Amino acid sequence: MYDYVVHLLSVKFSKKRPYTLVFTGLFTNAHDREITFEYNGTEIVYISSVAYIAEVNAQLLKELNEDYGYGPFDKNESTKQFKLKQRYYFEYD
């Protein structure tokens, strides 16, 4: 088993796109490079190029879904959730 960490640095909300949150964070395999991705409740779309592990991506999607749910997102609720949890830990084979 291998460990994998996603440390979120920021979350952005856009009134023009209320069904999408944009996260910036650090991933274990990104070598201290910030990664940006969009989350809409059903999928994660990477804006930064990064080689990600499908198993970890599925686990991250599940965790974000539990924490943020589906859009439309509320800016205050999203910000409050972000302050509560910024690190996600995963194991994969």
C-alpha cells in the first residue's frame, strides 16, 4: 500500500459558474507544484497537467462529494467547509 496526500490551498467560487468549485492544492506526486482542478459534484477536471492515479482520483471525488455535495454551491458554505478540512489522505495499491 502507498500513501497519497492532497493538501488544498484554496477554493474559488464563481457566480457565473455556481455548479463548479475551483481548487488549488499540492499533490504527493506533483513535486511541490500547485495543481488546479474543477469540481462539480460528479467529476474532477484537472486544469493543471498532472499524472494522477485513477484510484486516488475516485477516492478524492468521493471525499469531496461527502464534504461539498453537488452544485449549485453556496460560497459561504463552501468556504466554511474548506476551513474545516484541507487535507485528504488516501492509500492505494
